[in-house]
Amino acid sequence: MTSYAHDPTASVIVATWPTGDGTVAARIARVPRSWDAVHARRAAGLLTRLSELLWSAYAEDEAITIQPFRLVEAVRLPEFPPVDPARIPEERDRIAHTLGRVVAVAPGRAFADAVVDEVRAEIEAVLDADAGDLTGRSAQAVTHVRIGVPAEQLTLAHRILHEDPLGAWRLLSEVEPTAAATAALRWLRAAAAQVSAVVGHPVADVVALAEAIGHEDLPVTRHVLQPGHGEPVDDTELVRDLLQEAVLAGRGLFVVCPDAATGDGTGHRMLRTVLDPAEPGPFLVEGLLRGIHGCFRVYADELTTRASPGPPPGPELRLRFTAELRRAVFPA
């Protein structure tokens, strides 16, 4: 979502939003210097809450329920006195009316007009993202987890991975996380199987070797490639389950499932997320990409040790690994 804040030094409202590979900031309205800073902070808080509700609708595949004209008009021409919640139950509408009442008392019209324009721009960004356009402000869609996997997004993810599976970091900023993770998981599985055949060890050992060689922990890779998460588990289903668990954890909810083997007498076990609940999508995608890199480290270590111990792998080894991986993912 877009977060808003009042900068009292410059007397402006600033907006910031994530893009998957960083955060963008922009000035969206100049605050009248004679206006109380408390009101400016209140306006910023309401803008943030409205953005949160708009992007929540996007994440829940309910962007179609957003009524742009009604929300913009609620900010431009709010109801006085305060809206009766029983008469207008939709929280987006109530927040819009409240925001409109706050900015309506600001001196002049410039600030109120700028806020109205900002609300319109935020709505357009959400709707553009829902239509598959992840450019500009709509790019923040890559940080939101959605249930569906749009075919065009999945195709784009595979195209990026095919171009360079070891340099596919664009997935973090150009593709919705569910689609990006689904594609990356397929490439990771192929990389692990390919390297497993080269080194003559099971996939679990490949992961352990990757961690040892790279001196890093690969929890996402270890989790998705562990026994029980191999083929023929559906990649989309596994990705969706991982993301949903993390989203629920981020909301403070505990996921419990039946399990007679708990031994604690309850017959249930707690499901823990392997992802960062604050940023489950980017965390999963990055974890899968790191796994592909880990597989390459094992591959390079095996071939360079076998050929002539000592010198680091050159670019030709990277190209060889990439070519073999492409053929494994998309056989001719």
C-alpha cells in the first residue's frame, strides 16, 4: 500500500510505496502553513488507511467492487455532519467522507484539490494493477499476495527465468509474487534434479552442500525440496499454501491441522510459516532464486574440482549450467 506522512519542515504531504526492489517517494500536496499540523497528520493517516483498503481489495481479487467515482466524490464533497455508519456500511466510503471533511477545512482549495487528485491516482493504480499493468505506482502490486496466478504473469516469469535463471531478480519488481514463485519453483526443482545427477547425491544433500559452500542458510529451498514437497505436488498449490500460511501468520492467526501423530493428546499440530509474514511474496521469490544460485554453486564446485582444483568457475561454466537448466525445464 501507499503510506503517507506530513513533513512539517517542507510543509508537504509525502507518499511512499514499495516496488519489490526498493521504495519510491513523492510529494503529493503542499500543506497550508497556517493549518494546524495535527490536521495534516490526520489527513495523511486517513490517506494511508484508504490506500490499505484499496490494495486489500486488490489482494482479495475484489478490485471490481471499488467504485472510483463515488470514492472521489466522497473526498471532494463529503457529507456533514459525520456519516452514519449504519447508512454507509462500506469502510472505504466512510474513510473517504472523513478524509473529505478533514481537508475541507484547510485554507484555500489547493490542498483539498491535491488530495482529491491523489485519491484518484491511487484508485487508478490499483485498477491498473488488477488489469495486469504493473508499471509506475501500480508496481507495488508485486508486494501483495493474490490467490490467482494470471497466465500472462506466469508466462512473463518463465520468460525472465529463461533469459537468465541466475540473474532473474526482475521477478521481484515486475511479476506478481504468486506467479513469480510458481515459475521459480519449477526452475529450482529442475536445477536441484540436474545437479543431483551431476554430483551423484540426493536433492537433500545438494541443498546441504549449497549451504555449506555458500556459508548461508537456505530455509525456503530446504523447505520446498524436502521429502513430501517433491513431485508430483502441484507447484501452484504449494506456493499458494506457503503464501497463505504467511499471510495468516502476519494477521496474528494460528493455523492448526489434524495430525494423529502429535503425541500431545490434542490430535493437532501447529503449522509454522517458513516465510517472513511481513513480506511473504518477495521473501518466497528471493528464497527460490537463492536456491537456484545454491544449486549452481554445487554444480560449479563439482566440475571445477573434478577438472582442475583451485581456480574459480569462469563464465563458460555459468553458460553451460544455464543451457542445461533451460533444456531441463523446457525439453525440446
